[in-house]
Amino acid sequence: MNVARPFILRRGPFAIIAILLAVGFGLLAWSLYYHAKKSNEEFILKLGEHALQITIFVLMGAAIKEFIDWRTVEKDRLAKNENIRIELLKRLRDIHLKIMNSKDLMQAHMSAKTWSEQSRELLQRIHELAELYEDLQASPDLFYDQKKISEGIDGMIDYLNLSREEYKENHNHVDEDAKKSHKLEHTVEKYKMDWFKGFIEESQKYKAGYTENLKNAKFTMREQVYKPGLLS
């Protein structure tokens, strides 16, 4: 549980108080030295020296505390960013596994029912990737090559958006052919459902549109999550 600092120990109030004390003791030291020079009294001179020492101690204490506070804030920031990077990588990995699961089910069953179910699952993955992309834009300095990561995720979205268009154009055709007991392969060829065919067969368009973009995003993220020194 986080316990709130007393008001006087917070960075702003503490700095103001330290500066005021330093200025006060500095003025006191100057005043005592001035009077000691005039009166030539050793006691007043000693008081001036003590006031000057207190001024130096106050400034040194304030500087040390500021450094410690800065280090604490910086460590907290780095730890928070590390947790965010891990969480973003996990989200991308989970999305990818779900996409691969849809691909495997489509390929294994080659049925209208599975095609419809898993096409809708892919639509959900598009939304999840879009949210991940937006979260990256909201924290632009998490990764040293964040542009490459964002472009990779954006490329995955563009590729999967083709499945959205193909689903919208063909879901009625698939349903109608299924009612006539036509195999899905027949419908795919008849209506030229090239995206689906390339997806399950891992065509060159699949590799360029999905696999390469996944590598650019995921591998860049993994490298920095598991080698945090790259970010220092």
C-alpha cells in the first residue's frame, strides 16, 4: 500500500522551503560577516561562519534529496514501462495464437460452418490489433524502434481486413451452397475466394502480408522485452 508523503517532504514544498532556508541563512551569514568586519568581533565572525555552513548543508541536503527522489521516480517509470512492454507483447502473442487457431480449424474442417465461425473470430482479432495499435500510439517512447512495430501491426490489420471484405461478399454464397450440400472447396473456387485459399495454404501473399509484418512487430518487441538494456 502506498503511503502519502507528509506535505513538507514532497518535492515542490521541500525545494521551496530549502531555498528559503538557504537564502535566509545566507543573508544572515552575510549580515554577520558585515558587522564582524565593522566591529572586529570574533564571536560575530564565528556566528557568520556557522550560518554559512548551515547554508551549505541545507543546499547539499536539498540536492541529495532531489537526486534520490529523481532516482526513485525514474526507477518507477522504467519498471512501469517494462510492465507495459511485457503486457503489449503478451497481447500480440495471444492475438497471433488465436489467428493461427482459426487458420488450423478452417483448414482441418473445410466446412461452411467452421468458415463462418472462424471468419467472425478473425473480425474480432482485427479489432484487438487495432486497439493494440492505438495503445502503442498513446505511449510513443516504449520501444526504441516503435515505428517498425506499429507498421508491422498496421500491416497485419491491412491483411486481415481483406478477410473482412471477402466474408461480407461471400457469407450468403457459402450458406446457400452449404444448404445444397456443396463442399466449401466448390464455393471457394466458384466465387474466387482467393484470400481464404491463400490464408490456409500460406501463399506468398499470406507470408508478405501477415508473417513478415508479424515478425517485424513481435520480434522487435521481444528483443527489447528480454534485453531491456537496449533501451538504456
